[in-house]
Amino acid sequence: MLDVMSVGETNSFSSPRNPLRTFAVVVALSAALAAGSAASAAGAPAGQDMSGVWWATAYSPKIPIVGGGDLPYTAAGKAAYDKNIAGLKSGELIDAARRFCVPDGIPRILATPYPFEIIHTPGQTTMIYELNHAIRVVAMDKPMPKDEELIPYPYYDGHSVGHWEGDTLVLETAGFNEKTFLDSTGAPHSDSMRTTERLRKIGANQLEDVVTVHDPEMFTRDWSARFVYQQRNDVRLQDYVCGEKHRDISSVRGVKGR
Amino acid sequence: MKFKALGLAGIAIAMYTIPAFAHHSFAMFDADKKMTLEGTIKEFQWTNPHSWILINVPNAAGQPEQWAIELGAPGGLARQGWVPKTLTPGMKVTAVIHPLKDGTHGGQYMAVTLPDGTVKGNPNGAANANAGAN
């Protein structure tokens, strides 16, 4: 408020009609606003804010391993993959994420052709996916729970902890169940899989997520896949209910007519 | 989870799952009786509030019939060394249960012998409210 002036005060510094005071107030307010926009989410350091809605511009049913090609399966992994492919083809194995809208799991959800939103709150990063209305809750700056804490609670999306390394958000996830595929072709994983994601803003309006999968039961080595998203703060997440109509995603390259 | 067509098996599961969500008493099981089931694991459900073993046991005519065995919660089982894959579909096991008093195909878990001979639980134990945590 600029007009705090007692009755009887004359044209002193506190008077709003003093141009020097007005100038000083304007300068102070501008400085405060500039500092505020640089600090962004909840007073976080500059560069540590991925809040907003993100949406991929391309989709692939097969997980895009860095370097291309097939995943480096062990014998057990290859056998499991062949079994999944055969089961999906015959109908004996159902893609539950698509039929019953249970969560896709990690890393399959990273390929989603639907938008998602990242929200930062003190101590937690939350990712809300329009697909299946899945929610990932990431405890920030906390240690990964021990195996004995994870074993009784195997989650579709695993249990995630995160921390910042400069401008990179690092997410570690473990404690998965075996009810999800790695991608839409039915690629398998075991419940001892652990994933690490490195999220980083690139360019003016893009976010990349490089996920590394560690699952020695299924794969001969760790491997990574990279996903890129466009910032779309013009978009709000919609309802998503199994069996009902969803938003038009035909603009996403690689999506077959849905 | 592999979903198959819901048939009699699905209904049997429902019958045994519904009481589990009410804080039920273990009086439905005959604490004075022990029954041994030899069969093949159909499914092991690692869930709260109670885990379940679904096991196909041949009847007198040699036809497989499904039995449902109720255990404790995963937290207690994990402390006894159980993991979700301790029992997997197709495993041939021997289970010891306190059978349901009404004679239907179910019981309270006492012990199970795995294909490699490992015995989990206590086949001689008395019934208690913490089924599966002995």
C-alpha cells in the first residue's frame, strides 16, 4: 500500500506524492518480482523446476533402447519374452494395463502418448499420467527403502526416491511386482528390476528422461532408453476411464488410428 | 497377473476373499483337525490383509479340484523368509491346513513343503490368530 499517510503529515518521504519514494517503491517491487520468477517452484534453486504438463510428440510400442535393436536378453529373459508374445497373440495373456487400466509400470509409462504432469511440493515430486490416471509419488532426498521393506509391497510402478544433481532430477525405483511389461510388445522384467531415471530440461521447452534398467535375471547387462517430451502448459489432463473414449492422440507420431 | 475366464474358480476365490475383508475370526477353521493336501499350485496371491494359496488337488476320481488356503499378511510372511515367488504356478507341493468346519474346499495355513524339500511353517503347530507367521 502506497498511501500510508497519517492525517497532518506533509510532503515527506512517506508521502505517495513524493516522486523519489514512488520511484524507490517501484524499483523494490520490480527486483522482488524478478527474484521471484527465477526462484520458481516453492523457492527452489534456478534450474530445478520441471513443473507443468509434458507430452511426447512421438510414440513407439517397442522400447527405444539407446543404440537401437533388441534388448540384451539372458536365456531366461528371451524365454519369458517369447512366452509373452505367444500369449498376447493367442489371447491367453491379457495386456492388463490396456484392458483393465492398471498402471503401465516403469519404464512402459515413460512411452505414454498421452500428456502427464509434474508437480513439485516440499519433500515430494509427483507425476500424474493421464493414461490410466496413474500417479507416481517420489520421496525426495530419502534413501531407497531396504529390500525387507519393499518385499511385502510390490507395486506396479515400484517405489521411487529422488534427488537433484544440479539441473538433473535423478529417480531411483525398486520394489516392482511382475504384473507389468517393459513396453507394449510384452517385453518382460523380473520383480528384482531396479531403474534409474535422469530427467533434464533440454532446449527451450523440452524434457528428456533417460531410464537405465538393471535386471540381471532378464538381461545380460544394464541398458538405457531415452524419451523426450514437449512442454504443453496449454493442456490440462483429462478424465481417463477404461473402455470409454479418450482424448485424440492422432497428432502423436507413431500412434496408429485410435 | 494373468486373467483367465472367471469360472467356478473365480467364484471360489470370491467366497474366500470376502470374509477376509471383514475382520474375521478363525473359528471358521477346525483347530482340532489337520488335513494334508498334495497338489499343484495354481496361484499364490501375495496381498493384504491375507495372502492366499490356490492349489489344485486331485479328488477321489483323480480330477483336480481347487482348494484355497489362507495365510497371514505379506509383512509377517516376509519376516519368515517368504517372498512373492516362494510359490509359483505349476509347483508340486504338500500343504497342511486346519480345514474349514463347513467342509468346503479351504483351510487355514499351517505348513507347506516345497519341491526341494524345504518345509515352511509348522505342520504340528496349533492354530493362532496370526496364520502363517509361525
